[in-house]
Amino acid sequence: MSLLFDENLSHRLIRRLEAAYPRSEHVELVGLKGQVDLEVWEYAAHHDATIVSKDNDFRQLSFLRGHPPKVICREGLRPTFALRSALPRSASGRKRADSAETKS
């Protein structure tokens, strides 16, 4: 699983989480800063990435469009580093999360 961090999250999360999520990106680093949410959505779908955001817009898009991409939305999350607790901590945790999502 690769993560695509929305611009409302720090790009430093990539470095902090690279061991568990080595292919992760940030919208700013892939040229999507300031773009409409649908552009970010399409990029994530095309690159098989899970969008991680603190705003509700992507969650609403997921209700309207379904997936891919998957969305992790942590509204009002403070501080940003607390996001790490919302993500699976190991490869086996990611596999369990992925298989649980596949079943639902």
C-alpha cells in the first residue's frame, strides 16, 4: 500500500513512515498542490495510492464515487504525527487491513 498525503498534512510524514510505507508521496511533491480534490483523487486512483487527509472532502468523494482510491480521513487530527497511530504499524498489519477492506 502506498499513501498519498493531502496538502493539509506535513510532507515530513513520508520520511517518518517510509519503512512501513516506502512508496508514499505528498501532493506538493507530485505537483498537485492547490489542485482540486478530483485531480488528487484521479492521481491516487491511477497510482494505486490511498489518500490520507484531515479534511472531509475525500471521504465525501468516496461515498459518491466508491473506490479506488481508498481514503483515510482523520478529521481534526492534531498534531499531525498522531496520524501514525491510525495506520497499520507493520507489514502484517497492512495485510490484515487490506484483507478486511476486501471483505467489506
